[in-house]
Amino acid sequence: MINKRLLIKNLLAHNDENSFYDKKLRLDFSNKEGKAKFLKHICALSNSNPANNSYIVIGIDDATNTIIGVDFYDDSKLQNLVNAYLQNPPIIQYENIPFPHLPTGKVVGLVTIRPQYSITSLRKNIWKYYGGAVFFRDGSISMPKNFDIEVKDINSAQVALIEKQASNNIELTLDRVMEFMAHNNRGLEAHYKVFKEQFVLCWSGKLKHKNGKQYYSRVDIELVNEQVRLFYSALDEVQISFDEDSFSILEFVELGIGKNQKYHPLERQVFSFSPNGTYTLETKILFNPPYYDRRTLHHIYNINLALLFKISNDLPLSDRELTDLRALPETMLICHFNSIGEPIEKMKNHKSKLKKYTDTYAAYKEAIRVLRKVTYNS
């Protein structure tokens, strides 16, 4: 198995950006421009390196080659974006790779682009790129070129060497398991489970009981063999179950108005492990949004707009307003699901101001994450 952390280190240490490797500070899927640029790089790497895996490493300062990290990104529907906009789309995989020196919740994103020999092109227009465009790598840049260009396999030996050097070993696996078990000393429960004598999966979290059911919060789940973080959430509640062949994560979102909070199932993820050294991931969105009296929601929406106006103008907030501000992302998400105003756009417009309020900003990112999952599933 490939240790993805070692793979990233080898890519950063030995290779400038080229026809099988690119690095980015961040990706932005919130707008057409960000999606278009991502698709361009997928297209170019797939066409320029048809015989081997290609990689995009996210969370790297290009000027200094320093690992900065990005927020954990857990959208399993990214392949759908590639399939929708690319002709002859390659299979891609986005993984979250933890590094010890990064802050809690920060990871390095790793996009793996599987080899395929057909020419990949844009299926339809997106942003300023036209349907039918074909991209190739020209050094470290993805450029449009004629599709009849001859592509030579010049990377196989180099890619094979990099991946071989990133092979996992017992020391790295045991060290990471011990790090996870040390979470017990921080008031978190930590466990590990070996599947099919090959896969070592660790998880930790704060255990709580509600209505006779067991939930975890502050959950961190990692497939240690590959150094891949499978799940991370600082706020949402999770139920975990497993047998000899699979590991299941049922994620809940706590939503409500005031003290009337309720757990709503968001998504189930099932990892199934096979004796041949492979595993599959099946995801299913289960979310049904809560609905409320529209007059009540209009009142809450107007209160939230007033709060956003205050923070945008750096006006002081009372203790009650600070409490309402902490709940603003949650109540705005409820307003969105009930078609009240433009709550998501209003929050995004004030994102820079929300960053000054740590708890509110964390709740904002969680709200956007939930919305992204539900929207992509729709």
C-alpha cells in the first residue's frame, strides 16, 4: 500500500511541477471559475500522462514549497463534476492527508488521476473555456493545444520509483496507531480495528449518550496504512458501527431554533474491505430538512440580517446578540431549506467579518459543508 503522506513528501522534495504532478495553495469549487480551473488541470494531466497516475497536491505555498494545509474536504461527488464536464473523463480520487504539524482540522488534499489513454476534452462550456477544448501540460502550466499532438510515455519509470519509495512500513503504521491511542489522555475515546489482516483503521471522539443512543463528537477517523483521514468533524454527531468486513459512519446534523434542537441524519458512509487489498466506499445522503412556520423564519432572518449589518460596520454586539450570532449559520441554513430570502449569499458576502468570531466561523464552514453535500446529491 502507498503511504500518501510519504508520497506527498516525495513529490515535494524531488519534483517540480511537470506532466504528472501539480500543486495548489487551494481549490475553490464555490464558483464556475474555480471549477473550470480544476477541470482544466485534470484534463491536462490526464492527456499529458496517459500511462501513469497523476497527482495534484493542495495546500502548498508554491513560492516556498511549504505545506500550509487546507480544510478537510469530504465531498465524494467530485467525480460527478468531472464526468459532467469532461469527455473521456479519468477516474479521480480526492483524499485528505493529515500532517502532524498542521492545526487541528487542517490537512493536505491529494487528487489522484488514474491513467486512461483516450484524449480528454471539455464536454461543454464552463467559465471562459469552450466545449471541445483540449489541454496538455507545458512544463508546470496547463495549456490548450491541438488534440493530434503525439504523447510519449516519459514518466513511467519516475512515477513508479516515487510510488515505490512511498510504500508503507510497520514502523509508520505502529507509530500512528500509538498517536491515536494517546487521544485517550485528552478525554477522547480512541480505538483501532484491523480489517482483512491488512487495513488498520483508527478512530477517536468524545462519547455522549442521548435518548438511549451512543454518539461521538469531535470525530477523527483515519486509515492508517495509507495515512488518509476518512472523516473529520469538530461539531456534528456521528454513530459508528462495524463488523469483520466493513466500517460504517452515520453522520447527524443538529438543527433547530433556540433550545428546540433535533438530530437529523445527514449521510451514511460504508467502507467495505476485501481480502485482495482493496476497499470500496459507498455513500448515501439521508437528509430531510426541518420545516418551520414561515413568519417565525422571516423574523429570524431579519434579525440575522441586522447582525450581519452590525459586524460589517464593526458595531458592538450585546451578549444576547453574540449568542444569536453563534447560532446564525445554523438558522440561516434552516432559512435556506425553507426558501426564506438569500441566507447563503448573505453569509458568503460577510465571510471575512465572520472570521473574527471563531465559533461562528466554524459553524459557518459546517453549514456550507452540509449544504454542499445536500446540493450535490440533489
